[in-house]
Amino acid sequence: MSLTLVQAWTSAKKRLEAAQVDSPVIDARLLVEAAAAASRTDIISDPHRPLSAEQAATLDAYVGRRERREPVSHILGRKGFWKIMLGVNRHVLTPRPETEVIVDLALKSFPEGMAFSMLDLGVGSGAIALAILAERPAARGLGVDASEEALAVARENAANLGLAGRLALLRGDWTAGVDDASFDLVVSNPPYIATDVIETLQPEVRDHEPRLALDGGPDGLAPYRILATEILRVLKPGGVFAVEIGYDQSAAVEALFNEAGGYGVVTVKDLSNKDRVVTGTKNPLGNSGTMG
Ligand SMILES: C[S@@+](CC[C@H](N)C(=O)[O-])C[C@H]1O[C@@H](n2cnc3c(N)ncnc32)[C@H](O)[C@@H]1O
């Protein structure tokens, strides 16, 4: 007898619970939807719809991968971020909802219709840059990443979203090769986890996300020590920066940007009320802050 949607969901959920997956109900539903080509409402409105043998086998394989703590985003090969859908794989950080704080800040700083230039340092899947470009049709961006594999993901996402013409992608070490005062907006979600802490993270992150996207050096702050000075260098006077931080890094990262000459440096919290983004501008009057 073939498995129905609701039976498939229930048995997947039980297997994920036994594997101590954090969100077994949601994950089981997402995997059933994908394996059985069903919508969220199908599971409720048509719960007795049978899965084909092929769909049941696909679901079994998906659940097996999730039991081994592979993230749902890797199994499905996609993840929603802001208002866009992104392809993802093991070469990029799975975009996180808290990173949307950067997108929100950027959209508030640059109104629709405004032409501006943006640099995304550590572009990964392209999440931040593409979410902004999708809503700001006159903007153009450059995304830099040290990983060629990550850039391939960003390139494909840009093409799928019809944004390839406005997002240039460059392999490089942060701002190496970027001229002074080139951009109106610089965004970055750098790796910021202390090296020793990585081993204590959940297997989904520890074993499946790229180390290059996680490892912020011995205290997690190594990238900011470079980025603070470099972001202020490549920003145009009056330009805006926004960088994601770990929940306990606000004071240290604010200090680095203040030392580098940042103006109006503040920390913005995410929806969980945790410190999440340090933002500010480059003084339009020059780094001394005075005229003349
Ligand atoms: C935390 S991930 C952020 C990815 C994406 N921007 C996001 O928010 O989902 C950090 C990214 O920085 C890249 N990266 C790490 N070190 C770098 C470096 N020295 N220069 C450029 N990119 C680097 C990693 O390859 C990774 O894609």
C-alpha cells in the first residue's frame, strides 16, 4: 500500500525527532513537500494523496540525509532570503534571517529609484547584494569572495534572478584591488565565530557549512580588524556601511570602526533583540570631521 502525504509527514517527523533534529515538524513538512511535489496546503487539504514509489524513495533519501544532520537548505538546494529564493550548496553559508537586518538598513538608506554603487564583501550565495539589487533597480553592485565555488553560486543566483547585469563578481581577498572612495554602500557579513567555538556548534553548521564562511580567527574579530579600515577606505565620503556581528561583538566592532574614522557608528539589533549589525557612515567632511 502506498504512503499518503500525512503518513509520510508523520513518519518523517518521527525519524527526525529520534535523530534529535531541532525542528522535526517543519523540516519533515518541507522534505515531504519537496519529495512529493506537494504544496503546504496539499498536506492539509489532500492528506490522503498517495506518494508514488519514486516520491517515497526520494523522501526516504532526504530524511536519511537530514538524520545525518545535513541542513534542509542543502538537501533542497535552495533557501528563501528577504524576498528572493537563492540556490545554495555546501560551498556557501546558508543565508540567515538575521542577515536581513543589513538589507533593511540599506533599503532605508537608499530610496527606490536612487542610483548607487554597492560593495558586498564575502558575497557568498549573493544573499545581501541580490536582495538589495532586486529592490533597487538603479543600483549596481560588486560582490567579492575568496571562494571561487561560492562565486559560482552567486553567479547562478544573479542569473536566475535576472540581476547578473547589475552584479559584478570578483574573486579576491576582501578589498584588495578596490580603489579608494569607490562605493556609496559597503555591506559585509564576514566570518565571525572564534575558531575554538566552531567545534561546539550544531552539526548542521560545524560539519556542513564552509569553514571559510565561519572562522573569524582566535577571537572571532580578525576580519573586522581588516575590514574597518578597508571599508572606510573604499567608501565614498558620506557613504554608508553595515556589517553583521556576533551577539557579543558590538563594543569591539564599534571601537574598530570608530578608530578607522567611522561616523555615527551604532549597533542595530535583530528581531530576537540581539546585537546584530554595526552601521555608520564615512564622514562627508573628511575623516578629521572638520571643514577646510
Ligand atoms: C558568513 S559568509 C557570508 C555569506 C553571505 N554574504 C551571507 O550573508 O549569507 C562569509 C563569506 O566571506 C567569504 N570570505 C572569507 N574570507 C574572505 C576573504 N579574506 N576575502 C573575501 N571573502 C572572504 C567566505 O568565503 C564566505 O562566503
